[in-house]
Amino acid sequence: MTIQWFPGHMTRARRQIQEKLKLIDVVIELLDARLPLSSRNPMIDEILQGKPRLILLNKADLADPAITREWIDYFREEGFAAIAVDASSGQGIKEIPDLARELLKDKIEKQLAKGMNPRSVRALIVGIPNVGKSTLINRMAGRNIAATGDRPGITKSQQWIKVGTQMELLDTPGILWPKFEDQNVGYRLAVTGAIREEILNIEDIAFFAVKYLAKYYWEPFAQRFEIKEAPQDFENPDEIVAVMEAVGRKRGCLMSGGRVDLEKASSVLLRELRAGKLGRYSLEAPY
Ligand code: G4P
């Protein structure tokens, strides 16, 4: 799903999340482990108004594990609870209810001290489009998934999904917009397929990807496309384009006269990258 965001949409999205904040105890902020800052809403701190927050680095199965560990340290140093998960397989999600309760430890202890029986922790998942919110909700819901109103004729109302015995999740996540102002953020999102290619030029997206991968993940790249020579100077655009041409030749993306069709080569390259054929990679690192 790709959403075109306009100021009016942002205001509405923000308002919708803030309405939901009244109903919940904890926010689960979903980020893409391959690009945690680029997949983060620029106004998140302001929008969440200090609600206790658990950060999940999702799609960790696709990211470079060493860099993901660095990101976890980074967010923990910032004072957040943070873990890596893979919503598709369910890896890591069992920890979520305990971590959420841990965030509310003081409140729960006070309730217990007053002889009250603490109710389930209520949580809301938020994140930008495509970061895996629906996948995570479905995973956490397991067999308890509530009937939702995506079909015509059914009024959509908010429902709580039970997660084990001590947590409830709002079935509709909060959808946030990414940070548009920074072009590199746009490229990182486009490389992963999180934003539509038509917004940026496909050859520019592939160029951005090749430049980064050649620098940090050359071996799997070179192996996959059987390229012998690594670029000497990553800042030299001609050398990066030469790598793209080598990919095109390898995949038979040629025009009449034998010239490489760079647009086709870019499309093939991005498809293989997104399908995980080039191995695990991260597009930004904290340190
Ligand atoms: P959203 O609600 O935040 O918009 O995201 P959604 O759950 O629809 O997930 C977007 C895409 O990301 C889906 O792929 C989904 O399968 C994939 N995804 C979500 N979590 C993970 C994860 O932890 N690891 C991996 N590898 N992929 C994940 P899709 O291609 O749009 O659909 P499909 O392939 O599932 O049919």
C-alpha cells in the first residue's frame, strides 16, 4: 500500500492516533530494521505525547544482523525499550507482552499495592506504510483475530485483539508518514519498495542502491552478478554506472547495438534485491 501524503492527511493521521492514545497504555512503534531512522516518522515524539513506547525493528530477517544489534544499542541508549523482530515468521514477537508490562511496571505495582487487579495492557501499533503493521497484528493475534470491517457493508469499528492473557491490541494500527524532506530517506525507502517507484526515477534508485551495496556489501553483490572488479572510488558516478552496466549485461538487458538498457537493468536489480537474492543488508547504520 502506498499513500500520497498531504498536509491535510498528516493532520488527520496525527489526530486519529492521538484519539487512540486515550484508549491505550503502550505504543508499539514499528520501524524497518534495514533503515530505522528513515522509516521513522519525523514527529513521532510529539505525536505520542510521552506514552510508554516499545520500539520494534521489524523485517530483521532481511537486515544485516550486526547493524541491527547496533541499532538496538542506539535506541536503548536513547532510553527506549527496543528489540528486533520478524513479523512474517513471528520471530521475537513472543517477548512483546512481557516487555510492554515491564514498561508499565510502576503503575502495575501501585495497582497491586492498592489491592487492585491490574487489567490487560492495552497497546497500539504505529508505523509508516509497508513497515509490517498488519503482518504483526495478524501474527500477534494468532487464532484470536477479530472480524474486521474491510469488506463493503461492514462498519469498521475498533476492536481489541487478545494477545495471550495479559495484553490487548487495537486491531487498527496508526499509520504515519515518513520523512519526505530528505532525499536520501526517499531513496532508502524506495530501494526497499516501501514507496512507489514512480515518485523517484528507477535508475536513480538503483544507482543509490548500487553505490551503497558496492561499498558495504560488495562480495555477495559481485558473486551474484559475477562481477570481477570492485569500484575503486565509490564517489565516482562513472564507476557506479559501470557496475550497473555489468549487472545489465549479466541479465541480458541490452538494447539494439548492444548497449545496456539501464532502466531494465535497474528494475531487475531492485527486484532481486527486494527478493533477498543479494543477501541481508542494512541501508543505514547508527555509528
Ligand atoms: P503495513 O500494514 O505496515 O502497511 O505492512 P504489511 O503488514 O502489509 O507488510 C508489508 C510487506 O512487508 C508485506 O509484503 C509483508 O509480507 C512484508 N513483511 C512484514 N513483516 C515482515 C518481516 O518481518 N519480514 C519480511 N521479510 N517481510 C515482512 P508484501 O510483499 O506486500 O506482501 P506479501 O508478500 O506478504 O504478500
